[in-house]
Amino acid sequence: MSVRIAVIDKNLCSPETCGGQPCAKYCPVNRMGEECVTIEKTAKISEALCTGCGICVKKCPFHAITIINLASPIKEKLVFSYGENGFSLYGLAIPKGITGIIGDNGCGKTTNVKLLEQKIKIQNFPSVEIKEYFNKKRKIIVKPQEISTQGLKGKVSEIIKKFKNNLYNEISETLDFNYTLEKEVSNLSGGELQKLFLIAAISSDSDVLILDEPFAFLDYAYRIKLTEFLKKTSKPLLIIEHDLSLLSYLCDNVYIMYGAPGAYGVVSNTYSTDRGINMFLNGFINPENIKFREEPIKYKKHPFEEKTTINFEINPFSEKLDGFELSNDKKITVFKGEVIGIAGKNGIGKSTFCRRLNKQVDSAMKNQILQRTEEQVGNFLKINNNFDEAFIKNMSLKNLEFYNVKNISGGELQKLEIFKCLTQQKNTYILDEPTNMLDVKGRIILSKMLREKSNEGASILIVDHDLEFLLNTVDKLMIISGTPGQKGFIEGVFEKEEGVRRLLSAFELTYRRDEETNRIKLNKKGSVKDVELKKSGKFIE
């Protein structure tokens, strides 16, 4: 026996403007004289009467309806539902030690956090563990996924002063934050803004700390520093993160979340971190005998092809801005069809280089910090060729066309901004931190779409700190070195293997491969494998 879930997005459902209420008009159950679909301010669907035919889903012009069939045992795990025909969450991720959550965007991670914060009230207690957790009152602090300077004014020192304590001193020193204190918050880079939010959350008095994508914008050195700092904390931590190598390195255990984005989410049992990550990638939770994805998640390998047609050249230059200097002492040639990653420490000039280049060549650029507007998403979803159509389909943007940009999620906003960049008719595309807020599946799709765009002859330059993404996407790496906040120097553009070696050597990091999934795993500093790889000069298996 199965359970039917009918979900209606009340922000999209508009019976007055949908053209004759086709969901009710064409419903087979309605046509037989029963009231499966009824219309009030919005449509309502009786899950008891619904046959799951899907006609209403196809007929709705606003993509407001989702119908899902679920196996009946899942019903016993229901913890919260946003009312009739609303999103439902089955199970709950509870922090125990350092606990991670992995899953696709839209499957209930935000709802899970709100339940733990008690911003929304849990409706059912499907397990003793969940009931006992809510028997005790806890102060929970959350570092949000999407960071912004909106509502923040003045110098960093003024904003941060209320958080100053011994813990503040330790974490700000760990993240080398004090040099930003006299900066205006509006002038902070993405990495600096992330540090501000992290320091505010970690320094606050709390019983439980929830960090949503804490490593976004941070370079490899600060990711490891933050990881080592968090490992020493005594309070329970809940980490929501899509960089699996960091999740594997940091967490004691993980929950897998799966479902239908915007319709329902299911929380698995808790598993050891590596086992949970591998089951998530494979799409099959062995102990629970649940297959939630048809195909495993994996990057598609692309062969390296030497490009010979020059797109543009970058001459030697030196540029000073607000006390920071970025320089290059050699001519750099960028070829058509080439994908180049740009890597280096935070505050070393990567974004400065991108902005400078964007002014000098025929290019489109997606910025690091995303801006929300009052416009409707559909205004930007113009299809001019097969690439545009494929991007909209693969990134599930069509379902957002009637949403206001200010109301979509961070991951959806990132996809939209990338689409707006890549669909401009340009020879060069510059993407600054495109994987932030994208889930694992979204990153793999983005990698594929970027390779397709490069095959059309475009040059693509990418600033990103997700090493797995860079390894599987770029042809070459530009390495920028120097002193953060003071001086940056472009070492050059290198073949991928040499670029990765230089990058990891600078950060003193090594990676091995997981035997089951071939994903990269960070080695502990000083471990046998770490020493072995550094000695060989490879730094990554």
C-alpha cells in the first residue's frame, strides 16, 4: 500500500488567472462526481481521493502542483507538515557530537533547522530519541547559508564588539580576522564576510551550534583551520555542507536527506560519515533497503585537448586598489574552448583579477556575492539555443519561472545568476565562486554544462575552492600567490596536474581516493599517506 502526497505551492497557485482552473476541470475523480480537487483561495487536493494520475500536474500552467507516491511505512516518521497540501518532513536530524547532513537542496534541511530552533513546532515524535531531545530546552545559534551585508552598516569593529570574549579571541585569531576590523562591512570580500558570520555564531553563547555551509568562500587553509577548531569544541554541532571531502574530515556521523524538492523530505538513520557519504552518492541506503536515486552521482571525465586558437592575451600589469596591489610579470594566453580555474588564498586578488579582466575583454561575469531583485524569475529564462534549453531543464529552473527572485532559495539564486551569465552572447565567461550553495548534484550538472559551453568555443574562467569540482571541470589552473590583503602575484597558468600540485603544496594538503566511489578524501597532516604523497611530490592520488 502506498501513501499519496499532494503538494500545492500557494505562492504560485492562482485560480483567478490560470485559465479556467484546469486542475479541477480535468481531474478524473472530479469528472466522476466526487470532489478530489476543490477551489477556494487556492486549489486543494484530497490525498484520500487522489489516484495519482498526474493530470493536474500537467495542466497547471504555473507548475504549482506536485503529486508523489510513497511507500506506506514512511508515514510513521512524519514530524512536521506545512498544512494540507504542504511540504512534509519525515524524520529529524539531531546533532550528536559533530553531525553532518548531506542531501539535495529543497529536501527539508531548512525545515529541520527551524524545528531544532523551535521556530516551528514539531507535530509528531516518531522516536524516543526525538522526544527526549525536545524535553530539554536548548539555546541554538545558526550561521545561515546565505550571507549578505544587508542590514549591516559601519566598520567591522562596531558590528563585532558585542561578540568579544575569550572564544571570539580564539576563533578570530584562527581565521586571521583582525586585519579587517577597520574595514567598512560593505567592502568585505566573500571570504571576509563568511568569517564575520562564523565568528559571530561561534562566539555566541549557545548549547547547540548549527553551521549551514560554513566553508563557502573560504580558501583551503582557512577550511582546515576552521575544521581543526570545530573538532575541539565540546558542544553539539550540526554541519550542513556539500563539500564531501570536508564533511568526511570533520564529522563523526551523518544523516542522509532525500525526497522530492519542495514536496517532501526524508531523514535517514544516522551513519558513520564515510559510509553515509558513499550511500548518498550511490543513491541506495543499504541498511534501510531504500533506493532514492536511479543512478549514482559521479563526475563525467573529459579528455584533455590542446587548444590552439587564441581568444585573448593578458599583458604584464600592476594594479593598486585601497592599499592592495595585484601584479603579473608575464604575458598570459587564453585559448578558445579553454576552461581555467583560478586558485589561491583568500584576499589574494582572485576577484580583483576577475573584475579587471571583465572590463578588458568581451566577457560576461557572475559575481561572488549575489543580489536579489523584485523581478520574476521567468523574465530571465529566455531560450535562444539548445544550451539555454538544456541548462533550464538540467538545473530545474523552469519550475521557478513564476517566483519572485527575492523569494527563491540561495541555491536557486546561484543557478539563475549562472544562467544569466552563460546565456549572454560573449566569447568569455567569468564565474566567481559558482558552486556556493549548490548541492552535489548541482555541482556535477554545472561541471557538465560548463564543458558544453567550452565546446562551443568559449573561454571560461572559474574562481572556486571545491577541489573535486575543479579537478573534474578545468583544463588548467591559474595560481595567485602573495600576502592576503596586501599583495597578490599571478604565478602563471599551468596544466591541471602541475597547477594542482602547486596549489596543494602551497597549502600543505594531500588527498587520497575513496576505494568505493573514487571521491577525494583529505589526509590528516602527518599521517602515513600525507607524508608519502608529499615526498612523492604528487599531493593527490
